[in-house]
Amino acid sequence: MARRAPFVSLWSRDDVRTAVSDFLPTKAIAVLPVVAKPLRAVQTPLLVTAIRRRGKTTVPNPQTRRALLDALFVGEPQYFCENWEGGLEHWEEEAPEDYTVSFSQRSAEFFGPPEGRYLRLTRDNVNDDDYDDWGNHDGFSRRIRGENLLVTRFRVTMVYVEAGGGAAVGYAMLRGPEGSDLVGPRFDSEWIDEGGSRLKLVWIDDGMGSLDLVEDPLPNTSYTVDARIRLESVTSAEGRVDVSVNGRPVIEDRELLCEPLEKLDVYNFSKGTVQYGPIEVWYEKAAPNQAWPLHSS
């Protein structure tokens, strides 16, 4: 009678599987069968144990390898960072012919933190005399890899350089299905009288309008907008958001309706120049039964 190898017998024990599932990240668990062929036979019990231990979602039925791995990735933190060291190598251009693009190095000694490489984006040729051509939401777009992704934190550093009266520049928008706005900041100037305008740094929510973050932001000054998002449950798109600017709380416990994250857009709606510093996004895979808004696809 054939006997199981001691190595396979060890992995078949609940206590061993529990220890492994608590210690290893999902990507490591997924490649265990590649490390040793005998592990293929015990991979399903290992994945089931890991899903139950982490408690983010239910064990799928049928228990196919793909379904188990998808379930195991639910709730596992993922991180994206753009520091502009690669330029715009991975960015898609959406009608950017009226932009001037360059990069600069900002020193904390002269400009304050964070220092590093910044994208300088200038929109040049918007026609102020033609309302239909006064501005649009075209610019540069970066796809976020994955499906059914849920944002948990978004941090971006921006610098206002110049813009005309009534301008909206410096958009840094996380977007969902069909280009829907999720969350993000922008510099926005509004006319206050016939003699001039007032500049604001504002925060935009999907379906929630906008809120002022900074009144009269200073030119050539770095503003780091940091949003932290908390969901009511692992299967709900309803949550709350706290937003700080340069470490100072500005928005606290505001209602937020989330959608699956698909991309990050940076652009100027109208004439003007801004600089973008580091952009960071924390996100995770949502549960298969995540309740997204009705207008999501």
C-alpha cells in the first residue's frame, strides 16, 4: 500500500495549514504548488483554511483554484505610488496636444517637504473666447491593474503655479466605471467681483459636490492632500472619509459612496500650470458580493 510522503502528511495537518495561512501573504500561498509538486494535492485545504482564518469573505462553492484565490485576495492591502522617476512611461495621453509637460526636482530646503521629482503640467491653448472650447477634462491617465478594487487611502502632493480667473486646474482624480469621478482634489478659482478672483483647494466626491480644503492657497507651495476611507462593512460601498492637508484635519467623518477603482487622471480643465509630486493609492480587492452603486457597470 502506498504511503504519503512525510512532507505531504505535514501539510495536511490543520495546525500546520493554520500557521502557514497566518504567516504568508496570498501571493506566496498561490505559488506554493510550484515550489513542490506534492503540495498541489493539498493546496485546496490550505486555501480554504486561509480564507476562513482571514474572515473577509465566504468560502466559494465550487472550490476551484481560481475561485479560492480570488476569495483569498479580498481585503489584502495593495499599494500604488507614482514618483515620476519614469516620466510618463506608463501613462495614457488623452488629447494632450495643448499641454506643455516637464519635470523638476524640488528641494525640501527651499520649498518644504516632500522633496523629489515633480511633474509640471501647463495647459496652453484653451480658447477663452469660445465657451465650448474653454476647457475639458482631457489629460493624462494611469490604469490601476485589477478588477473590483476598493480605495482605502489616497494621498497626493500638488503645487499651484498660475491660472487665469475662473480657472480649474490641478485635478488629481481617482475614477471608476465609465469615467465616473470617485474622489480627488483640484485648485479652483472663482470670481469674487469684477476686479479679481479667489483661489481655493477643493475636494471632490462622487455625487457629493465639493468641499473647500484651503482658502487662498499660496503659489509655489506644496499641499499634500491625504484621504483615508473607511467602509461600513466588507460588502457595502457606503463609507466615511477623513481628509487632511499637510497633516491638518480638514474634513472628518464625511459620507462617501465608493465605486470600483479603474484609473487615476491628472489634468487641467482650463489654462494654467500646476506641479504634481508623489501620488499614492492604497486599495484592496472587494468581496465578490460587494454592493456597488446602481449606476456602476
